[in-house]
Amino acid sequence: MKKSILIVGSGAREYALGRKFREDARVGDIYFCPGNGGTQSIGINVPYLDHAQLVDFALDKKVDLVVIGPENPLVEGLSDALAHAQIKVFGPSQQASLLESSKSFTKELAQAYGIPTAPYVLASSYQQACAQLGTYPIVIKADGLCQGKGVIIAQDEKQALQALEHLFTDKQQEKVLLEQFLPGFELSICALAHHQNYLLLPPSQSYKQLSGDGPNTGGMGAFAPSSLCNHALQHQIATQIIEPILKAMVEQNKPFIGVLYAGVMVVQTPEGLQPYLLECNVRFGDPECGVLLPLLKTPLLDLCLATLEDKLLDLQLELHPQHCLGVVLASKDYPYKISGGQSVYIDPIDEKKGHVDLGGIAQENGVFMVSGGRVGVCIGMGKSLHEAREHAYELVGKVQFEGMQFREDIGH
């Protein structure tokens, strides 16, 4: 009997998940809610449903597994609603999702459990935050969700005041963190976790800024695996960051089941390399998901079910011996606003070299149209990072739409 799967979300991450599930002969129907103009070629798009309707839909269609892509439904408790109806759901509970929905919760957890993290102060008003300024650069973070656009590295007082006004006034944040800037290199570490048992996926590196010194975005590109993270450093991150977080969540009665994503800054100290926790996400990153999934030889279905059934320690993670690099194609006014409606043209692609994960895209009468900020991710694969990079940028040349933005330095 083939397994039916419902993927919640509408971005390139959800397209990548559907694409990976589609490789598995055991998978039958794949539903996307709401999906995008590209996902309808992989499965069946279902219009937006509220939590109760989504539960009813999953029961009616006898869905075997629901995979929740974005953070909002997790933070709003969709996972709990599905679990309550005895539906298998890959995605942590609302309580466990505090790791992403509240940066102050994660910072306090890190302090309480001795997890290395940058020194910080928490401010609950513009005036209180201004009183804490002084040393630059300084990292200013929204406490709540901001779709990856709530972190600003202010180089001087003028930038800091602008950032604080933006977060308190425009974004209506109740609390803002002011954090010491850490110089080093950043890694994205994803672990499949069930309570205190976990399985690390290959380390990746992502590019958050629109350009070298531009504004922060939800992500402009990524590659995996990262040569900057050897086995010793990966072990250090696992024992100093991943394991204490999972232990803390169990002890706080918020046990974690799903993908724990740790943003880590690695700093050179006199004693050697030291990883620091920057932030947690409670789901696959986008575009990191697009460069991690093609590396997996172990079927995604097996990984999801082993996570839910607490069988991760019985699983041998097999990987393809290759590199993956993704370049995000963003619309004209990203990340400031969505400029939709432009026609998107994609020339024929050699699938042996890579593919395009479609995101902010609609389809009308067989024509692709821009409908979101990150329109797609060009995923290149190769025996080396250099080859994967060449293939990814070759793909970039095969996509055209008015106002297309992308970084030219991913993987450089």
C-alpha cells in the first residue's frame, strides 16, 4: 500500500521536500497545502485550510504522514492538532517551537544550561534599547518571528537607531535582543531529533544577506557539505549545543521531535575553534533544505518515520558522495516588498547537473508568474563544490524574469 503525504507550505523548501518524496516508489499521492505553481507538477495542490479543516482533510484522504515546512503553522500549534487526531506529523509541538518563536526563550535556555552563546541584553521598549547601545558593531534581533528578516548588524549608532525603530514600530515587536557581535564563520547544523536521540545531517553554509553588505533576507543561497566543519568541530557542536538543547527541552517538559536547526558562529580563540549558538529554527531552513535533500541516499520517508518512532539510533544515514549548491533567484523588490506578475521563462535543464526548486511562483494557463520574494532556487550538483557551483550558475542562466536578483558569490 503506497503512502500518501501532505506537505504544508508554499515555498521552495516544500517543493524540495515533495521532489525528494517523489523519488520513493513507496510514496503515492503527495498533497501540498497550499503549494505553489511548481508543486502542482509533483502532486496535488490543496487551497489554504485552517487547522481544523486541514485535520479533516488529512483524515478524509487517509494521509499517512504530514510534513510541516514553515515555522508559522508549528508556532500556531498545527502539529498538536494533527497529533491529537492520531495523524502522524513531522514537526515539533507548539511548546517545543518556542525555540524559534522566542529568541529570548532560547537565550535564557542557553544561559541556564551552559550552552555557548553571545552575551546579550533584552529590551522591551525603544528607550530601554537605546540606553544599552554603545559598542559597535552590534547585533539587533527581533524576539519573535520575522521570516528571517529580523536580524540587523548595526555598524554605528545611526544604523542601530534605525533598526530599533523598525523592529519596535514597523514590526510591532514587544521585545528586542541586543547581542555582542561575534567575528567568525557561520554554519547551519540540522539534526533530526526525538527527545534526546538525534542524527546529524551534513553541515551546510548559507548566505543571509541580499548582497555582500545588503539587508538580511530569509536566505540567498547555500551549499553542503561545508569543508569548514570537520568531524572534530561537528562533534564539538553536537556535544556543546545540540545535546544540551535537547536535554533542556526534555527537562522543561517541552520534548522536541522533528528537525532542530542550529545557526552556529565559529570563533577562533587562543584555545582553538569555539562554536556559539546564534539561533534555533524548528524546521528545515530554506534554501538549506534544497542543498541537503539531494545528498541523502537514505530515503526521506525512512528518516521522517524513524524520527517520529524514536528509531534514529537504529538508522544508518547514507549519503551520496557529492556536493550541492543553491542560488536563490529573488524578485525585483525583495526583501522589501513582493513585486509579482512578471512572466518566468525556464529553458530546458540537464537534470544530471541539477534542478530548480520553485518557490514564489504561480502558474496561469501553463505560464509561470512571479508571486513571491524568493521565486526559486537553482540547485547545482557535482563531485566537488566547484563543479556544483558551476552547474548552479549554469542553471541561473536558464531562468529569466524581469527584475531577477541573485548573488554571484555563493560558494566562492
